[in-house]
Amino acid sequence: MKDIVKLADSLQDNEIKVLQAFKGRTNELAELKGLPKNEFLRAGMWLDNKGLIKTHKDKTRFIQLDLLGEKYVKSKLPELVLLALLKKKPQPLDLLREKFPQDELRFAIGYLKGKGYLEFRHGVLSITDTGLKVKMTLEFKFLLKLAKLKELNVEQLLPEDQYCYNQLKKRKQLTREIERVSINFSITELGKEVLQNLSSEKRIGMITSNIIKTGSWKDAKFRRYDVSAHVPKIYPGKKQPYYQFIDDVKAKLVEIGFQEMTGPIVETEFWHFDAMFQPQNHPARNVSDTYSIKNVKYGKLPDKKIVNAIRDSHETGGKTASIGWRYKWDDKIASQLLPRGHATCLSARQLAKGVKSPSKYFSVARCYRPDILDATHLIEFNQVEGIVTGNVNFKHLLGVLKQFAIEFAGAEEVEFIPDYYPFTEPSVQMNVKHPKLGWIELGGAGIFRPEFTEAFGIKDPVLAWGIGIDRLAMCKLGINDIRYIFSQDLNWLRKENIVR
């Protein structure tokens, strides 16, 4: 009994009004005079959560006229319009095509021919004796009835109406179906017990300044609050987890002294390949490894001084001890456009602008590369690119990469294996161990070759890396499929929080 009294004392005013409405009532309650519908339903929902009433929902389907249905009620169905024309005289098909929209004419002819109301000979349509007797179709009668009554209950259709409705449903925008939900409440045994224990004393549910000033609270009873009761979960607005992760990576890099690099998504092969000492006959430059632009195929090359320096680097090794690639460099190939397949072209652009030594730069860039979509591969992805210039060596690079994997991906195991890139030497591939997928490649790194850097007047070593930030996100967010970083799963998006 003590718990029943506590429960009664914790009810809100509207809950009490709804509960009191069940006094002497044996049937269900659908509304309450003096209480707006939305407040009535809200109070009923709260009482249902407390087990004091039960909610009953009844769904009813209704048919209404749609856009074309309203039009045809006024102008008649196409088959009736065609029938009226044929009653006057036979009509050539070519002439009818000028009078009717193609889809309406096709349906009307098919309908009337199927009923035996018309004949078609030598390109001319004529009416039959049966057709002469027809003034109205069952479907049109149904539309007129629907227009008069505004709507019909699907469950209460007469057999004739049901037939017409089934026929009309096959045609677009003649009728539409809507669903209405009616909500009723009935009291439970627990609700009856609480109802008997409702106090008639004046209660205060919320303290206001007026209540304090007047002192009316002294003679009133305060509503009991259950502080242990469960409350609805609230999911406030926030950034999509993957994009939040990218922002965090950017902020962290800026925090430790990196400057951000930016550049165009559509790039020339000059910056994408040539500036990085990648020969024009390299297999990675064919259509299997990069996309190409169909319209506006060529772009502009940079200043001639830079172009000539890159040309010399490819053909003879330039100012370095290298002998280059020993072929005739073609500026037309270099000017071809493509959506960038990596972000290292941004490093090339930055070095061409000139950098102070020591310095650190990064970019988070959208890249595009032909691939087979699976749990670890996308054809459109983000890459975090970085360069460090100064008195640095290969050990510094490995240290930076390992710290990167631990700091940003939360990786516990990291491995490095030798690799090859035309523009770095030595080169390395970094892998991390995913708890479900095993070892996955994060990206490649190395020290830019002198043929690359000295063409831009850079003498100091330049450490460089390009890491798939999408795969970093997989590790950080604990997901097993890279495609899920773009998920529309609302439950995951609401609950996912990045641990910083």
C-alpha cells in the first residue's frame, strides 16, 4: 500500500485528470473534455509507462482521390472520352495520337478492346454494337462515389467497389491510400488501486516566484518525484564520427607544429607524377591505376623554369649525380588532367613554392583510384599526407610513423616492411594489426629522392608519407568494414563517441 500511495503522489496533474476520468467507466477512453488532444495523449503515454493504463492502437486504411483521379472526375476517364468520339464516327489512329497523350491512348484502346467495345481495322478505330450501349464504366462510377464521399474505408468496401479499386490501383495517381491511427486507453488493475489512493489535497509540482512570494506553498502538498526513474535517452546533435576523427587529426597535427597544404582535386599529370620523378612510361600512370578526365583533357603547366627543371631531372638527372630515366620527356603528357589518385602531389606543389628548413606540412585530401570495393578498399578515399624537412633521417621517419599509428589509430602493433616508390629512397610500407581483419596496410613512406627535391632547390632531406586515414578511422572507431565510415545507421551514429 505504501508504494501505491507514493505512486499516486508522483503523478502529474494531467495524469491525474486522465486517471480520474476512468471513475465509473468500463469502456475505453479516447479523449477527455477540457484537455487538448496532445496533452491527453502525452499523459496517457506516461501512465502507460507506469503500468496504470494500457494503450490500444487501431489502424484504419482509407481510399482518397489522387491528382489524376480528381482530374478525371471532371473530364472523364480517357477510355470514356475515346468511346464518346467513336460513337460519333470511326477515328484514324494517327488523328487520335494528336488528341490524346500516348500513354492515355494506349491504355484506353487496350481497355475498350478488352471489353469488346471497339474494333481496329486498317489503322481506323470504330465502335461495336456493345460499345454503343455503354454510357459509364464501373471504375468511373467508383471515382464519382469517392469524389462525393471524400474517402472510403478499405475494410468496408462492397464487392463491386473492391473490384473497381483493384483495377484503379494498377493505374498511377488515380487513388491513394492513407492510414489513420486511433488511440484509446483502458485502466489496469494497478491503475484502479492508484485511483483509489489519489489525494484531494492541493499539490505543487513546480515552484514559482509567485508561490514563494504569496507563501501558498505552506498549505500545499508537494508532488513526489522519483529520482530513480529511467528517463528517455537524449542524443544531441554532433558531427559524424568519421568527420570528427578527421578534424581531430588535423587539430593534433597543427598543435604539434604542422602547417596544412591544400590543392585542387583535378590535377595535371605534371604535379601528380612528373614533379615527383615518376617516369611517363611508368605502369602506375595507365588507366588501371588512375582515372582520367573525358572533357577538358589538358590543363596548364606551371612556370617554364619549373617545367625545365623537371624535364632535366627526368632526362638526365638534372643537377644531381643521377642519370635520370634516359627518355624524351613530353610536356603534352604532363599536361593531361586526372582526379588525383594520391595526396603527394600537394607536397610537390608545396616544395615548388619554397619551404624553410626545418619545416613540417600536412594535408588531408580526397583521392580517387580504381579499385574493387571490399572491407578495406574504397575507390574514393581520404589520405593524410605529410612532409618534414631539415636535419632528419630514416629513423626519424619510422619514429614519426609509429607514433602516428599509436596516437591517431590507437594501434597496439605496428610493423614496417621494405617497399618501392619511384620518388622515395629508401621506402617503407606501414601496417597495423586490426583486431578482426588482421594486418592491414596504412600507407607508404620514404625520403624523397634528390631528383625530386633538388629540382625545386631543396638540399635538405625531406621525409614523406601518405597514409589512408580511412583505415586509421577503422581502427579508432572499432569497425570491421571501411564502407561503414559512411554509414547511415542512425543507431551507430547516435551512440558512437570518439575517445580523445
